[in-house]
Amino acid sequence: MRTWFIAFLSLLLIGTLAALGGFVWLLRYYGDQLPDHQKLAEYKPPIVSRVYAGDGRLMAEFAAEKRVFVPIALIPPRVKQAFVSAEDQNFYTHPGIDAMGLARAMVQNLGYYLSGRRLIGASTITQQVTRSFLLSNERTMDRKIKEMILSIRIEQALTKDQILELYLNEIYLGSIGGQGAYGVAAAALTYFNKPLDQLTIGEAAYLAALPKAPSNYNPFTQNDRARARRDYVIERMREDGYITAEEATAAKQEALKVQRRDADETVKADYFAEEVRRELVARYGEEGAYRGGLTVRASLDPRLQEIADRVFRNGLVRYDRRHGWRGPVDKAVPVNDWEKTLLARSLPGGAGDWHLGLVLKVSDTAADIGVRVSKSETKQGKIPLSELAWARPVLPEQKVGAPPKKVSDVLTVGDLILVEPVTTAADGKTKYPADTYGLRQIPDVSGGLVAMDPHTGRVLALVGGLSFDQSQFNRATQAKRQPGSSFKPFVYMAAFEDGYTPASIVLDAPFVMDDGSGKKWRPENYTEKFYGPSSLRLGIEQSRNLMTIRLASAIGMEKVVDIAARFGITDNLPPLLSMSLGAGESTPLKMAAAYAMIANGGKKVLPTVIDRVQDRYGQTIFKHDPRVCENCALDTYDGGMPPYPADNRPQVIDAATAYQMTSILEGVVQRGTGAAVGAALKRPLAGKTGTSNDSFDNWFVGYSPDLVVATYIGFDQPRTLGKTETGGGNMAPIFRDFMKEALDGVPPIPFRVPPGLRMVRVNRETGKLATPGDPKAIFEAFKPGTEPGANDNDDADPLLGDLPQGYSLTPVPGGEGGATDPAAPAPVAGDAPVPVPVPVPSSGNLGGIY
């Protein structure tokens, strides 16, 4: 017997030693293959980057994984307790592996296996951290052994709080609306629109219920199952002593209700947000923008953005309605079950707040329609013939046919259309009955608008097209289009730098030159008339092409190219005379910045959509305003003059020249091609219209003393907007409507006059000293020594020489120009088309040009 006992002990000892040896071998074998767990101490999880508008509201989030990192010290105990109860009851006592939990899971799994149910795991929170950060999710024994070894090592290297911090910030907790939530902070915002410290017991328990299988506990599609799982976690919290029985009962009675972010808590500015995203990627790469946890303060003014979106859309719709009806969204749609049909359809991109409608019946005077008023509601209505008056047939070259005489000229039963509720007819007097609708059409024309602070270059509003859902191409920053006559002010400022004044006289007469191919280039004014000698002021106010070309030729296109580069309009403007009429290409953003430099007195501004960027630790890593204010950080203030940062902006053009142009551009708004603005807004405004060659693009760029706006419309595939479509007719109203609302409540402020200028009363057309009672007299700005009377020969002009009071101009020898009637009537407001580019002589003389 004793022999057997000794043999048994020997075998037991050998077996134990063999097991220990095997275990040591496994530890060494797998230990050499394991990743370095020490890097977890320096782990930086990918965090969502957030963009905030100027008023502090959230504008956009950029993330590969939507995660908001929260240090463990700031995570409320209730949230930590909920996850510990749900996932790892013995978290604070086990060494990384929970032997008791593992044994319990083995017993439970035996029963589950026999009954055919899904087996459960016994992974601790530490093991889940190991799997998430250092290993994969493959279900193999090899991975499980590595996981257990690493978990023990992690417990030895990190504190329990550090491990829990990694877990709570890394864990995936499902998705709502297509955006996944990573970490408890992001999940609290996604599901309940709350910070962590405002979660109830029930809400914390629901989040803790999600790690096992988030899709199985979706509160929308599987609310009962989600509530059951939540209540299970609440009960575990009670058993673990984290909450009382009364608290558990109250928490279970809470409704499980998802709370989305309110619309007024966020700002919708898709084109602006996309421009911010592009700049962040350019500065910090995809990794920094989507994983860096950046906090971005954008320059957006939400009030101005809302005005810009609405006013610009209205402008596009106005233009589109003038050019006829292109047809319904769809044809021959079955009307038998029209409610179901409409609810199954989606609004096309660009429809905005309009509704889908289906034509059910047509008479001569009205159409009966079904309307989808929401995603789940329909109703019936009517479209009267009066609301179809604009829907004329489309003809080539943006022309239209005759107005419809009966509804069937436009609509047919089964037409799927867009409609909008209307209450009054176009006359503004006739009242419509309830459920009356107007026919609508998504414009196929587009464009862009930029509103900017002229002193800083901060972009306050940006519209990149009709709808971001329809097209993500940002026409405000990416569309290079001909600015047309809105470029002319820069030609004239180059002339002012060359010694000209706003009162200088330039000949408005026929202009012909050889284009180098044996053909003659004959640019024209918009009116196809000639007006003789005219002041430079009049040349801008009435947008005279021929004067601009002569002026550019006289000073030399090299000076025009230089000023275009200085103002950032374009860096490679060809030295061709046609470029003086805006035949080069630029963007609304660049044109806004260029006009901002005129408005602010010639100071350089760099346009920006970002004010400041902070990293995940709150350190400022970018600031648009580089100025330093040495005395702004004083501990005390003595009540004297407040300190100001030094103005270190480069001077692009002297302030006097900038103001001379501002004064002329005020005249454009008051009595020139932008008179539609001045007639409506009785306040200091300046601006210039623009119409490119063959009316492919229409522009208006203008400003008040503290706000500049550049806007254009045109087709993405360039074609004419229509022979009679001009910047004055299309874009001035958009500028007017925007400024009317944007400046509402802002006191009218005159443009700032720099010191040293001399204001002289002159006739605005002749440039000569005004006589008493002259109806065309204005105060013109002159640099010292250039005002009338400062020189012996006041009638001399660089382009005309010394002329008598009565002009009698003969043709240039060998040219095709002729005498011009100085009493010709003033031109109609509008812009001249841009001629085809032609070579220009390298010298600044008039040789070969008439």
C-alpha cells in the first residue's frame, strides 16, 4: 500500500512539474511573440475634430471614428459603475483574468451548449482592452492565450483607472443615423444629446448594455429588447451595491427615448464646412483632420449664412423662371394609389423646402394634385393657371415661347412635379383659397456667393451652389470664371498710380486693331454706341469697354498684370488688352478679397474660413490673425486708451488710390450699372457689375465700409445666360437683398476718407470744375497737386492733349474711328461683353490702335 502511495505522489509531482514546465514554456513561447503592452500608456485614441461657428454652435464634425476623449477623472462614477456591473463585476479585484467568472461561464456554457443557445464569453474589461488595442478579434485558442498573458502584463503596468479610461473611450457603442459612436462621451451625445454628467441611471445603464451587441439593442428597431437589456444592467448595479432598490425601480420605469440634437443647436452650412475640411486636410493631413481631435473656430456668421443661402437661392429661381419650363421631375407616374406613390418617392437634390406633387386631374384653369407634405403625410391641392404663367416652353439660346393659355399646355395627368404652398397671386392682391400651390422647378443654373470682413479677410458666409446635396462642387472657391467688368476697377487704379485722376478724360470712340491673324478686333460698348471724351469716373459708372481698353493700352498691360497679382485676382494674367475687360479667370473668393483691399484702404488681407485651431490638449496650433498685442495682457487697467495690436498688414495700394476707386464705385451704385442697389438702399455702398463674354457669367462685387460681398451665376457647362442677362439685372438684386438684411439695424457709416486727399467740386462727366447750380456736380477726390487748377494747363489730358471746350475729334490717321457727338445720350445700365483675347503691343503707346 505504501508503495502505491509513494508511486502516486511521485506521479503527481512529476505531473505537476510537467504542467508547470509546460506553462512556463507557453509563457516564454507566446511571450516572445506578444506586442509591446507598454505603448498603451502613451496611447492617443483617434478623436473627432469639431468645427464651431462664430456664435459657438456646432457646425461640423470630422472623424474616422466618432469619439470624444474624456479623462477617467471626469467620467462620472455612475457611468463607470454601470459598465463594471455589466461587463466585469470583479474588475477592481482580479489580476486581469477573472477565474471565478471563467468558471461560472464554463458551467453556463455547458447548459447553453446542450440547449443549442449561443455560448457566452468571460472576458474581463482588461481582456477587452487587450483585444481592442493589441490583438485581433479572431476566435482561436492561440489568440486567447496571448490575450490572457497580455492582460496580466497590462494589469501590472497600468492602474485600474488607466485601464478603464482606455476601455470607456475606445469601446464601440453602435450607430444612429449612419454615424458610429466610439467611447461613452460620443455615445451619450449620439443617443441622448447629453454630456456624461447629465445621464440618468437608466441612460448610463443603456450605454453599458451596448458593448455585447449594439445592433441587437437599437432603441428604434428593437426597443423592447433594448429595455430588457438595460433593466438587466440596472439590476446588476443594484446587486453590486452601486444603487439602491428604490433607484433601480425608478430607473427601470424610465422610457428609453433617443434625443437627437436640436436644429437650433447646430448650424447648417455645408459648403462652408467642406471648405473648412479641405483646409484642415491641407494643413494637418487626413490623420490630423479625422483623428486628431482638433477644435476649430470657424469665421462663419450663422445669421449672414442663412441670409446668403436664402437670397442666393431666390436669385437663381428668379433667373430660372424667366427662361421657361423644362418639364416635370418624372412622367407617366401611376395615380391610382397616389398617396403610396408619393410617400415612396424622395425629393430630388436642390428641392429645398418644396414638396413633391402628382398631377391627378387637369382642366383648362387648374390642375388637381396630390402633395406629399411630409415623409408620412399627404394631402390634395390645386395649381391655378395663374401660377403657370411663367412656365413657357424653353427655346434655344435661353429664349422662351408663348405663355400657356390652359393648364394642359404645361401639365399632364401623371406628371411628378415640385410645388410650393402659395397664398396670394403674383399681383400681391388676389388671395388664393387654402391648399393652393405654385409650380416649381430646380434651377439648372448655379453660382456662388462670398461675404467677407474687409479688414481681416474672415469669410462670414459662403454659398457654393444651389444645394450641397445636389452638387458638392464649391463654386465660390473652386469655379474659375471670367469676372467681366467687375475687373475694370483694377485697370483704373493702375491708371491712378500712373498719374491719372477720376476726372481725367479718355476717348470713348471706335477701337480697331489687327488680331494677328489678318482679322480685325472691334470691341464695343454694351449699348453699341460711342460717347466721345468722358471722365474716368463715367467710364466705371457706365461700364465703358472702349474707354477701359484705351486706358489699359496707354498705361501698358504690364501695370494691369501687376495690380491683378498684387490684389490676388490671378497670378498669371496674360498681357492682352482683352484681359482689361475681365477676360481672365478668377473665383468669387478671390474677387471678394480683392474688393476688400479697396474697401479697407489698400491693406492686404488673406481670406480665411478658420479663425483658430486647437489640438486635443487645448493648445492653439493655428491663428489666422498673426498680430501681437504687447499690452493686452495687463493685470490691471488704468482706464486710459485701450491697447491695440499693431497693424502689420502690407499696403497693396496707397489709401488715397483705394478711396478714389471707392468713391467711383459709390457712383456705380447711385447712378450707374448698379443703380438697382442704390435705389433701394439709402446708405453708403459701393460696387461693380460684371458680365462676361456672350453673357456666360453675371457678377456683382460690392461693399459697405465693413462688409464685402462677391457673387456670380452661370452654368457649370458654360453657355449663355441669355442675350439680355447682365450683372446689373441678375446680380445687383441679389447683392441688394443680401445687404438689406445683413445691415438691418446697423447705422449707415460713410466710407473712411484717408488724410491728404482734396475734395473738389467737379462735373462728374467732364471732370472740370463745376459751375454754380451744375446738376451733375459731385465732390471728387484728388491727390494733392492733381486737382483742377493745380497746374497751368487744366485742359490737358494724357490721351487727348490740349482740347478746346467744344470737341471736334477727327479720325486717327489710317484708322477707322470717326467724330463722336459729345451730346450723345447716357448709356443704358448694363455691361459690355468681353471680346476674344488678342495680342497687345508691348509698348504703352497707341500705335496700331484706334
